[in-house]
Amino acid sequence: MAERATEVIVGGAVLAVAAAFLFYAGQVSGVTGGGGALAEYNASFRSVEGVSVGTDVRMAGVKVGTVTGLQLDPTTFRAETVFTVDDSIRLPQDTAVAISSEGLLGGNFLEIVPGGMLEEYEPGDEIYDTQSSVSLISLLLKFVGGGGDNAGGAAE
């Protein structure tokens, strides 16, 4: 009988640890419910390399939203991006959205750089001031290859 009680106690402890881990993982990833309302915005980029649905949207390094949609506009050949931001954050109309990198080996994220205007975007508006991602490979090739410019003016 004591053996069965020990099994029940150990099983309960394992379930409690698993529940605590799931709660922690949900809080860290921002997947759990109970958050505030979300405002949706649109932006158009020349390139969204390294960005996908689910990518973080950050302001001052803090996650404030998520990319919820990506599609190619067949007319302009630009990537139309839909993202959400916590509704308590008001974006001035001179706000910029840039695709930033976490580092050489890190992933990309959407960075919101707020402006200083008094007028604010309304949820559903398109933010026009965007900066596309920069390919690290193409930058390295330009650096190694000399950039392709003949700045020295040497004769051939």
C-alpha cells in the first residue's frame, strides 16, 4: 500500500512540474491568452527575407506584437505584411517599420521606430515608412568584391 501512495505522490509532482513548465513557456512565448486587445497594421516591403508569420514585432527591444500575414502583391512585386501590436500602444503617423536582425546568427524581427507626431495611426492603417531587410550574403560579397564601384578612378 505504501508503494502505491509513493507512486501517486511522484505522479502528482511530475504533473505539477509539467503544468508549471507549460505555463512558463506560454508566458515567455506570448502564446497564452489573457493579453490585451491587438491592433492590426499593414506595411509594404521590398524584401522580407528572414521574416515569416509568427515573427516578433518589437519596440525598443520589447516584444509588442506578431507578424500575422505575408503575401506578394502581384502588381508592385512588394511583400505586403500584416502585423499586430498591443492596442495600448499608439503609433504616431511618422512611425517607421524596419526589418532588423538579432545579430550575425540570429533571426530577423520587425522593429517599430516611433516618431514624434501628435496624429496617430488607426488600427488597419498602412505604415508607409519601411526599411527592408538587408541580405548579409550580398553585403559580404560587396565587401569582398570591392563593392563594384571604381572609386579610385584608375585607368584600365
